[in-house]
Amino acid sequence: METNRQKKIGSVLQKDLVDILQGEVRKNGISNLVISVSKVIVTTDLSIAKVFLSVFPQEKAAELMAAIKTNSPLIKHDLSQRVKLQLRKVPNLSFYIDDSLDYIEKIDNALSGKENPIENRDLLEKRKKF
């Protein structure tokens, strides 16, 4: 369970990380790419922040994550310049792809299409008849 302090720090980091990442995309002139920070989870000792990113289109996610991980010290420096009046120490950032929207879309397609496991019970592993 996150404390109020962790939630507040997470929201501050999330807001500033969105500005940093989208600013870099605009500055480099990359078109047809949307990056959003869906969630930031800060550990109880405030030393590590897990940053979950949603990338559209999904095909560019792996390439973008590699670029972000190599530039994470620069991102942390930019972040520290923005939050220096609010935080004494900026947590170490670890970036992850947030695939929850893809998961929701996959479930939605399965329920609306011909792969509906409710109607066709053979699609489920547990219900296959041997």
C-alpha cells in the first residue's frame, strides 16, 4: 500500500517526466509518436521510481525504450533541475512499457469477435475435452 507521500512524489515525477519526454520528442522532430507516462510508483524509501510508459504506435516501443534507458542519466538530471525545490534527492528511474491498454484491447477483441471464449469453450485450455 502506497503512502500519501509516495503518491504525491509519484505524481510530481509523472508530471515532470511527461514534459521532459514529450519535449525531447518535439525537439528531435520525431513525428507519429506519442509517449505518455501512465504511472510512477515510488518505493517506500524513495530511492527508486518505476516509470511505466505507454507508447503509440506499439511497434516503436522497443526502440524507444532502448533510447530512453541509454539516456536515463540525462533524463534524471533534467528531472532534478525541475524538482530541486520540492525534493532533496531524486530517485533512480527505471523505465517499463505499460501494456495494459493492449491487454484491454485484446480482451475486447476476443469478446466481440469469433474468438469469444464464452461462446466457444474449446478456446480455453482448461475446458478442452480430451
